[in-house]
Amino acid sequence: MKLLTLNTHSWLEDKDEAQINELARLIQEADCDLVALQEVNQGLTSPLADTDAYFTPIADQTPIQIDNFAYRLTQRLQALGCAYYWSWAYNHIGYDRFQEGVALLSKEPLTPSAHLLSETTDPTDYHTRYGLLAQTTVAGTNILAASLHLSWWEGATSGFAYEWQRLEEVLADSQLPIALLGDFNNPAHITAGGYDLVMQSPLQLQDSYQIARERQGSFTIPAKIAGWEEATEPMRIDYVFVRNLPITHYQIVFDDHHSPKISDHFGILVTGEE
């Protein structure tokens, strides 16, 4: 079982095609079962895409456009002989020129749904956040997976805390193994914040970094990036949280060490073996 997450910062890097090619290459070579992507952008007025049977829409699907990053990535993967089922949920307008969202790619068919987590539904407000959840099969196990791009810590009743409470409500009745992947915007080393909230959750989640027998790397942003302009040190703000999934290896990717840097975030590749 191999799970990958990356905040792609798509269409905002210097070499867009190289970004798609490197991401597709790693997905193919690692033989990823599930991929969660954030900041998956498409232009506000781009032409519509001609999606195929591998695209699995959510209810009230925002139309997929030809420059949707996940659409372009799955096309590239198909050219490499790797067909992935995929879904995309729109969150909000990003950088005044994109519809920004989150995506899930799975080797097996998935049943996706988008869930409003934020207090606002206004797409012009960057606080608007939806979680993309899907039931799928990973290495023969039925799981509930999510691609998440959550807000910063704003206290116990708003921002991340509010969104996390909403997500707990969505997941409360599920008996399936869980994998929550994405950009949580809450550093692991800061106490009494979002990370502690996740670790103390009644969902009984585990941090893949903490439970893996072998680790290669740790932090997922080098320091100052968009949204973290005051940061002065590397931090872990991207995670793979799991329940009832055996994680044995944790590896940072796209960090210019294990693979070329393609985003302002590094990626996480985790492996689970019985």
C-alpha cells in the first residue's frame, strides 16, 4: 500500500510541464495506490475538458476545464500506461485567477463526496473549504480517504478548529479504516493547536510520521512560503493521518533530495505493509 500527498501549488511554479511530468513519474515508479492533491487549480474562464470514464464526479460538480491540474496529470499518467480514477472538489478562488480545489486519484474505482467544512460558502473568500472524501479499495482493503486543505489556527472555535469539528462529524459513523491526507496548515511542534486537536480526536488517528518504522525526512515546508510569510524554520504542516492502516515507511519527496522540488511544499509518500 502506497499513499502520496502533495500541495501542488499548481500553475504557480516556474516549469508547469516539468511539474506534471515529475509528479506523474513518481506516481508511476512508486506504483501509488492513492494520491491526494491540494491547490489543484484551473483557470476561471478556461474551456471545458472532455473527461472520460475515469473521472468520477461529486454531486453538484463544478465543471472540469482543460487546464485543471488533476485532469492534465491523469492524462499524462494514461500516456504512461497508468489509468487512475479521480475526483475534484472546488474550494475557492485562488490568486484572483484560479478555481482552487482538492483532488483524489485512486487505482481502484472510488465513491466521492464533498463536504463543506468552513463557516463560509463564498467562493471569493479563501476561508471557504470543502473536504473531498471517497470510499475506495487500497491493496485489497476498503478505506475512507480524504484530501484536505484546511485553515490556519484561529482559536478554539473558528478556522481550523471549526473545520476539524465538522470533519469529525462527517467521519463519526464510519467503521472503515481512514486515511486523511493533505495540507493541515498547523505545525506539529506547536502545542495546544491543530495538531494536538487531531491527535486527541475521538477518531483515534495516528500520525504516519510517528508510527513508521523507517523515516526519510520530516518537514514539509522549508520555511517561508505563501501563507507562512513569517516562518523562519522548516515545519511539518502536511500529514498522512490514519486509522487501522499499517504504516511502515514515511518518506519526504519532491524536496530536491529524493526527487526534484516541484512545489513550495514537499510531498509525503507512505508505505503500509502487513
